[in-house]
Amino acid sequence: MKGKRRKFGKAIAFCSALSLLFMNRGVVAAMNDLHFIPDKVFDRKIPSFMKPGTMVTFDEMGKAIILSEGRDEIVSLSPKDKEVAETFRYMTDEDLPEIEPGMVVVYDALGAPVVIHQGQDQSLKIKWKEIRLDENKMNKDGLQDNRNTSQPNVTQLQTETGYISWYDGEGKKGAAGVVLNGKSAAHKTIDFYTKVKTTSLENGKSTIVEILDRGPYIQGRILDMVETAFSNIHNTRKGLFKGRIQWPIQN
């Protein structure tokens, strides 16, 4: 009986992920894009790379299903940025999130994975990642909601410097359980709902984003922003810039 309940729960999670796509893009458009990757069952961990713009989910057996096809010409890297991109390294299976039924992953402008829906098991199973949940501060989706948490009067800013890209996430339900807007971003470990100031070290422009997703899962990159947020700093065709992030930023 327990085995049947577990399979049923996985099927529900998988169907829920598909329903998110249908709500965001319409049933007809979603069904036209939906197809299985033939005979491809990934071994516990999400793929470390797919064509930029690809959106994929996983069934209860771990088989990947393409929800939206990616394409190669999303960005046009300069020779200098190409050299930088070639230094990035795919993460090992040990550091990638485990596949959960219904998990949805979007591959960013350079093909790195960003988890926008965590599937049946809401905590990402990553060796170096821990998300502490306070049962008194859970939202309706079972995820911690820090937006109404009182902050101390003095908070020391944390800073990280590295390379930043973008992903197609706006209008989709993010890993934090809310719909992504033009100021959303993904980071591997910063708490959900944290406001982060992002500054380009190439042109000095900055914007403030909110962490609502997890990723990008690739070594050498510190943050992914949704397309609109990235465009506030650089043209999205650039695809990549060196920047500094600072958090938490008070409202």
C-alpha cells in the first residue's frame, strides 16, 4: 500500500509541474512543445548542460521530458567573453541537484541549469546546500517565506564577485513558490526572498533583484537574472558580464 501511495504522489508531482506550464503558456502551445527525450533516463542528477533556453521536467522514473526547445543563437559572446566562458566547468554529479518527479529546470543563456520548480521533494539535495525551514513561516506551497520576517537594524552586507548571465523565467512559478517577475534571480545558496544589489564591473550599472530560484549550477558563475533584470545592466545579446553582488539589501 505504501508503495502505491508513493507512486501516486510522484505522479501527482509530475502532473503539477505540467500544469504550471499549461497555466503560463496555454494548453495548445505547451502540448506542441512537449515530448520525451527518447530512452533518456538520467542517473539521479539533473543534466549539467543543455541547449540554451531548454526547459525540461522529469517523470516518476527520472525520464526527461522537454517542455520547451532551446536554441543556439540566444547570445553573441565577444571574443573576450568567449575566453571567459571557456573557463567555466560543469559541476560534478556530487554537486548537482537530485532529480525529483515534477522538477522543472530551465537552461540559461549559456546552457547552465537553473531549478525553477523543485518537484516532489522541496529541499534540493546538494552536499554543500542546506535550507533551514521554520514551520511557523511557511507559505501555502510549503516553502519558507522570509518576506515578512523582521530584520535587525544593522545588517552586515555580504559581497560576492564573479560572472553573471540570464535565463528565461518571467511568468513562470519559481522555486520559492511565487511567480517570477522582471526582478527575479537565481543563486545557489542565498535565502529565498533576499534582495540582492547586482552591479556590473564593466559599465558600473546596477539593479536590485530578488532570489526566487536555485542556480546556475556551473562552476565560475555566481548569479543568473531573468532577462528583464539583465537588460537593465547589459544588452541580453551580450549574455555574460563580470559583476559584484551585495546582500541583504533592505526594502
